[in-house]
Amino acid sequence: MAINNEQKKELSNLKNLSFQTKRATVPALEEILFEPIQLLDHGFVRVVDYMGDDSAIVQAARVSYGTGTKQVNQDKGLINYLMRHWHTTPFEMCEIKFHVKLPMFVARQWIRHRTANVNEYSARYSIMDREFYIPESQNLAPQSKQNHQGRSDQPLTGAEAKRVLELLKQDSAQCYDHYEEMLNLTPEGAVKDENKSGLARELARMNLTLNYYTQWYWKIDLHNLFHFLMLRADPHAQYEIRVYADAMLDIARKWVPFATEAFEEFRMNGTQLSRGGMDVIKRMLAGEKVTQETSSLTKREWEELQGKLK
């Protein structure tokens, strides 16, 4: 299960609480506050706190006293201007805190984004749950021949796919069985053998594979969240982290709709050109037939430019 019974009780208690505040709140985000969005087989992401909204971005840019100083379309226009011209500081005025449950190998990739505050579940202090990620068969694929760090678009099929799934399940189950054995615990969490001490949790955890689930709180400002989403919600990102990024992008649409629309317009679905690329475009617009050989671009740069123009 994605959340345990203790977390369900905590969630129920949180949803029954209500506070009066003079701070900006976003009704669409309040609707999903604390609610886990189920991802993969045991994972989730949920919003546990946030600060600011679209008006906070505008307020910071204008250094104004509050909302209502300009019309909505002017606020939206200003946010678009800030995004187009890479004025990042106003977007740093908004922050959001997520509770995320994710496979360890996804967490190791995710933590490369060093612009957030993170506190992870401690396997030195607590015992890991018997929960591990097993991909759907359509997400099992061989190594890509073009991309050295990714998988092919064509999934494994038939007996090979079935055998891979069997190995993943068997290895994960066996590793956890041995983890419990080293801790000297039964599946119910009781001491298995009173005559044994059991290995320390900080050592026993090293036997677990990278598909086991961990959890953390992840707090980040909006500018750096957009940078994370730019990379991880991209179609080329690994599927297992992209599903989290896609869910967080949808959350951002609820939280700061003007800023997220600007981000998707000018960053995610926009493009950047090098000086050499701009020169090629100008020559093409002037009616010149330009090839890679007559440009200043390398073969790879030329292919990337052609991809952007399609």
C-alpha cells in the first residue's frame, strides 16, 4: 500500500484541522492539500505546505504592498515578461513542501537537484517497509542504441520480459527476507530468536536493493521547482522520475496557474538557439539554402537544430 495505517490516521487528523490566516491561500491547492497522489506501484507525492501564489511573484517584482494594485491581465503580462527574460528572483518568493514516497534509485537521481531542503526517512533509526518497485511489463526495455543512459522505445516481450519480472520479484523478496533475518525479526516485527542480538539497522540496510521505497520531505522554491520540472517532466527523462514530475507539474498548475502557464509557454515548450543556430535561421529566412557543411555547426549541433525546427 502507498500509505500505511498510521499515515492514514495522521492524514485524517490533518484534514479535519482548519486555521484562520491573513496569508495568501490558493483554493485549488487547498483542495488537494495533504492528499497522496498515487504513483508507480507503492509511491505517492503530496503537498504538505506552501507559501505564496501568483500575486507574490508580482508583488516581489514590483515591491508593492499587496494584491490589487494592478489588473489581472497586467499581472499575467508581468509574469510572462519575467519568464521570457529570465528574471528568476521573483519566482523564488514562492515555496512548496512535498512529501514523496519513491524507489531508492529514483531518489538517488532526484537528489542531484541540490537546490531543495530534504529530510529523508532514516533506515538507521527505523525499519524499512517490505515495499519494492516492480515495473509494468511495458516499461521493461533494452538499452537504447542511441542514448547511452536510457532505455529503448521498444519494450521487452514474451519469455524474456516474464523472466526479468520474475528475477526482480525473487531478488527483492529474498533480500528483504535476509534483511529481516539479519535484524533478527519476524515479518510481524517481533524478535525472532531471543538468543541472538541481530545486526544493527544501519548495517542490515545495505542488503536492500535500489528498488525499495524510501520517503522524504522536499521543500523548494518555485524557480528551482521549474528547473526540476524542465528536466524531469521532459519526454527524454526516465519514466520512473517523470511520473513524479508530471504530477508535480499538475500541482503547480493549481498553485500558480499564471506562472506555470508562462513556464510551459516560454521554457518547456520553447527553445534556445546558439549564435551559430541563429545565423542559420537568418540565412534560411533570407532565402539561402544552408547545409551543415556550409554552416558553423557540428553534425550533432546541426541535427539538434533540425529537431527544434520540426
